[in-house]
Amino acid sequence: MEDLKRFLGVFEEKAYLVGVARKDETEELFTIEESLKELAQLADTAGLMVVDSTYQKLSTPNPRTYIGSGKVAEIKAAINAYGVETVIFDDELSPGQLRNLEKAFGGNVRVCDRTALILDIFDQRAATREASLQVALAQMEYQLPRLTKMWTHLERQSGGKVKGMGEKQIEVDKRILRTQIGVLRKDLESVRKHRKQYRTRRLSVPVPVVSLVGYTNAGKSTLLNQLTGADVLAEDRLFATLDPTTRRVQMKNGKEFLLTDTVGFIQKLPTTLVAAFRATLEEISESSLLVHVIDISHPLAEQQIDAVEKVLSELDASSIPKLMVWNKVDKASNPEEIKQKAKDLEDTICISALKGSGLDEFCNAVQEKLKVFALFVYILFI
């Protein structure tokens, strides 16, 4: 259906992308061009049509508009030329920057940032009550400091005479939003307790838990489906699945383990999302083994690995035993060379989850890693 709409050119919202490259920034994993390319993928996932993009090199972002005045004028000209409806910035903007940019670009143009775009995608993809609660909480926490821009029309109506009324309305809205955030947090705490009880019951049965982690669209859900016969949505798009799915995997020698598919990571993952998905991400921190699934055919595979490792470190999960799985090896330009390289590395195997190749080797590697983990736990508690 999406392809048909794109082919017919029906009602697709036109988006223009904007990035800032820091002149003195050396810790960025992705170049500005690579980051904007990924932002375009995110926009496509959200159902937008990217018409063009631009970026500016700055020592520090402009506190009022994030970009310089010359670049603002350039983008305004592009908006008029392309008929752009949404301008998306690759970094999170402050409430003041959002307001100033919307004023500069005109009232009919929506300005949003990468965080808002990712939250919108998560909102579209949330399929269960838990995911919906998590996304709603993240959205409200993101919106709370940005409510003021919704009430600027009150100032325009009477030349600023009702500004006080607008400010009062903002405070009312903030109180309502804070109340809703409190309710959502209680609901999610209930979910968290339920998950903890479930994990406790699971621990009473000696079946190890293996969690699939990785960059979004690395092939985690496809791997879970191949190994367990699960029917988890697996699309060649960013954030195809949000909800964790756990299935039992029976190996040929009769041994078994529980395999959990978790939400994919991405660079510049919004902190509000990490906090909101705490109940889900706790599955990772309490695993016996992490299977880091990597799209080895992707030109930015190394950067994606680093981005995932960064998030795992933030979750205090770096010390959990890990198995590196190079997926989509069949799509790489040099599969034999990649396979040989994997053999020379420790705890690294090659598979093609879509074609089902390398799965026996995967299960054997998991079993060996779990043996080491079981021995470590035994030594720890004797």
C-alpha cells in the first residue's frame, strides 16, 4: 500500500532535512552526511517524502535558531520552492529554537527534530498496551517544556493583550500533562513489577535467557522467527517491532534456552525513550547472554556496533557475556572474506537469518557461551 501511494504520489507530506556538523566534534560516530541519510530513512518510515537536505558546519549551534541566519534564509527559500510542509532537524532542538524557527519559516510549516520523529514512528508502531504506554510517556515528557508554542495564537489575536491569559492556559495544560505523566508512570511501574514477577518465575526453572540486541533493522526479528517459528513482524524498515517477544528454542541435543527479541537501537536514541522503555530494557540487563546481531552488509556496520555498545553501557549491560552475530552475510559484496575474518575473531559467527543459513553454528555457539556462564555462576555461589 505504501509503495502504491508513493507511485501515485498521493498526499505525501514533503519534508526537508537539516543537520549541523560540529567543527570541533571528534566523538561523533557518524559523519553528517551519514546521519542525514539515516534521518531520511526515519522520515520515510514515518510516511514522509524527503525532497532535499542541507547542513551547516558550526563551532556551536546558534542558541536562538540552532543554525545561522543565512542558512535559515536558504531553507526558507527551499520551503517555498519545493512546497515543504515539515522541516526536520537531525538534533534535538530546545523549545525556544523550535518557536523561533517556526516563526522564521512561516506559520504553515511544521518544525520538528530527530527525537520528535522517532517518537512519532514509535507511536505508529506501538502494537500492545505496554508499548503504547511507554511511547505516550516519552511523548508527554518531550512535549511538557514545549507547550508554549501551542499558545502563541492567543498573543496574535489581540496584539499581545491576552498574553497573560495564554500563560495561564499554558500552566493549566502543564498541570494536566504532569498529572497524565504521573498516571502513566504508575501504570508502567505495574508493568515493571509484572515483568519482574515473570522473570522470578522464569528463574525457578533452570532455562537460560538469551537476548537479541542490535541496531534497528539488523535482522533480530527474522532470526527469532527462523529459530522458533514465531510470527514477529520483520520488515526491511527501521523500528519494525517495538514489543519484546520471548520464545523457547529447542536445540538438537535436547538443551533449550529462551530467546528474547528486543527493540532496536539507533544513534542519538532519545533519552526519554530509554527511560520510558526501562521495563522492556530490563530484560537485557538480566539476560544470561546477549546476542549482538549486526547487519554486516551495511556500509556503516562498525559505527552501528559502536552505537549499540554505547547504549548497552548506559544500561549497565556491558559485563554480560556477548556473542557477535554477523547477519546478512549473503548480501555483502565479499561474503567469503567476511566469513574468514569472523573465524579469526573470538565469539563471532556469520549467518543469514532470512535464508536460514548458519543457524546450527549459531545454536552451538550459544550453547558453548551458556556453558561458560553456568560455570561462572556455579563458581560464584559455591
